[in-house]
Amino acid sequence: MSQLNLTLLVIFLSLFFPCVLVKASLAKQNSQTMSYLESSCNGTLYQDLCIRCLARYVTNYSTIDGPNHLAHVALSVSLSRALNTRGYLLKVAKELKTIKKDKKYQTVQDCANQISDSVDQLSQAIKELRQLSRHGSAINDDMLWHISNVETWVSTALTDASSCVYSFPGRRMSKSMAAIKVKAQNVAEVTSNALALFHRYASRYQQAVARTTKKP
């Protein structure tokens, strides 16, 4: 048990410690951007993770150009983590297949398929968000259709990543299985944050439509 806890701690630090360093660096370079990230991440389930890992991706920007830009960055973070996790899963599945560990292989392969679905869905969501951005501030049914598509794809990506996590329920796991669970959990958490940030961006349009429909 102690060995597993140590393994989980090492994996956790490898995923998140670089983000802490980037957060500190960004805070020195641009306190206004850091303040905006902190304010925006207040509505997410994993606030600290949101701030740390978004900061890592905005070091090249002097500022964040509004909620649309932030939602795009958040989705890019999710896609990057999903791609990384899928690569790890496929590597582990290949090794398990070689040594004929059928039960573990099937679990990992199923998880790889779920994360692959998340990759596809997040890619589609990012493309759809680009389409949505081209509409500017105009409120119409086409814009609401794009919003619905993004919400559906990101929600489904979150469900798939969470399903992968749930397929490793036990505490007594090998190092590779523990690593998979941590990586899949990370994909689920950053995707949850991305969905919350997109909802924040989309809510202004949805509220505008609601006000319009209430008018006599």
C-alpha cells in the first residue's frame, strides 16, 4: 500500500509541479492575466488545477482576449492531456498483449478506446468553437446550434474520461495501472474545467436569447 501511495505521489507531482512553476513565472510577468485566470477559474470544480494549467498555456500571451479565447485555451489543454494519456494507454496495452495479461489488457484497451473518443470529441469541439467565434456578437439560431454542439462534445468527452477512471476502482494496483488512473483522472478534471469555462462564455448569448424571447 505504501509503495502504491508513493507511486501515485510521484505521478501527481510529475503532472502538476511544472504547472506550479509556470504559475509563479506568469504572475511575475503579467499580474493582470493571472488575476483574470483566477477570477475565471472560480466557477470550476478544480480551481487550483484550472489556474495552474491554463497559466502554462498562456505564457506567450500578454493578455487573454476574453472568455472565448480562454475557453479555447482550456479545450486545448484538455486535448493535449487526452492525447498524452491515449499514447500512454496504447503503449501499456501493447506491452500487456505481448505478455498475454488478457484481463488487464482488455481493461486498458477499453480505456484507450474511451480516451480516443475523448480526443475526437475535444477536437470537434475546438473546431466548432472556431466556427462559433466567426459569428461575432450576433445572436441567432445558428450560433445556439454551435453552442449546443460544443457542450455536447465536451460533456461526452468528460463522460468517456470518467468511465476510464471508474474502470480502475481498487486501491491495490500495479504502478502502470495506478499511472493510468491518475492520467485519466487528470483528463477528466481539466475537461470538467474546460466545460465550465465554455459555459461561462456561452451563457451571455443564452441569456440574451432568453431576454429576447420574453419581450412582448
